Amino acid sequence: MGDNQGNDSMLMEAIAKMNQEKDAAFVVFVGDFISDGTEASYISHKKMIKNLKIPVYHAEGNHDAMYGGWKLFEKYFGPAYYSFVYKDSRFIVLNNAFQESFTKAQFNWLKNTLSLAKEEHKFVFMHKPTFDPSEIYDDQGMSGRAITQELIGLFSRYKVDYVFAGHIHGYAKAEREGVNYIVTGGGGAQLYLPPDFGGFHHYVRINVDNGRITQKIIKL
């Protein structure tokens, strides 16, 4: 789920539905979970997600990082990029909230993490997509054609299953070089996409069962 941007009523509806998900393991927010980077917003969000009965992970969005909020992200949620393992899957969370936040050090860390990952499945989460799967916006992805092409090639080379992002307010999906790319930015902020092209509030449920990965859109 991404791009709630402080819509408390939508977040509470999502939390209520997530708590009813059978065998749900955890939730990942793909950024812009608050509207600004103030400490009051971080505290309010932290208070609300305590209602979730399962663990929560966060990727940093541009709204979360503004006004020095990137420091608060680390204070309340830890490192800006990290990975963890659950059962047979590796989950990698990246920080591309701003162009300068995707550093050479992070890129090298990503390459090393992917090269060493032995898990059956790999999932990547970040705020800004490498490209717009909806093909409506040209300026809502990561900045820099060279780095985005390098990332797409890297995800393909190491057989990443899914790459999740937000930033574009709505739902979109595309396949590129054997990798599934999903934009799930319908967490509560004003929608960017037309209704027939993914412009609805939602979160995405991913299920991994005996090597088979399926997804379901849960509308809010």
C-alpha cells in the first residue's frame, strides 16, 4: 500500500481489512504514508499503525522525507534501505524518495544483496517507480534514464519476481524483462489515474504458495 498521505479514515479502513486477511504475514508501505515530514505527522502515523495486528515495514517517500523528515524516518523506522527474509523469500526495501537519496553506496549494496540472495523469490519495494506502468505519465518515475535502465537490467538478471512502487496515485501493472512491476499508490491521496486506468483507492495483497505468486487488488 502506498500514498496514504495522512488520509486517516482511509488508513483505518485499510487496517481493518488487513487485520481480517487470513494468514497475513506483514504489510509494506511504499512511501508517502504522511503528507509532510513533520514529527507530528510521524507520531500520528505511528499511533495509527499500532492498530495493525501484523508487522509493518516502510519505504521512504518524498513527502515523508521533506522538511528534514528523512532524519525522522530513520528515528522512527530505522535505516532508509534494508532487506529481510521471510520463509523462502527475500524482501528488499530501497530509498529513492529524492534523486540524491539513491546513492552509489545504496546501488552497490543492492547489487551485493541480490547477488548473495539464495531465496526462491525476491521482492523489491521503493517509492518512485523505475517507469510508469500506466504509460500515462513521463515524469513520475525515478530521475535519470541511465540508472533506471541499470536497475531494470539488475532486477531481470537476478530474477526478481516483483517490484512494487507508489508515487503515482492509483494502480498499474506491467512486465519488463521477466519482472512484474506494480504501482500501488492508491492508499488515500488524491488519485492521478482515470477510474478505468487504475484510478481507485486500494491496497494489493500478494500470496506466495508452493512457488506460485498471485495478487489481488483490495479496493477501499
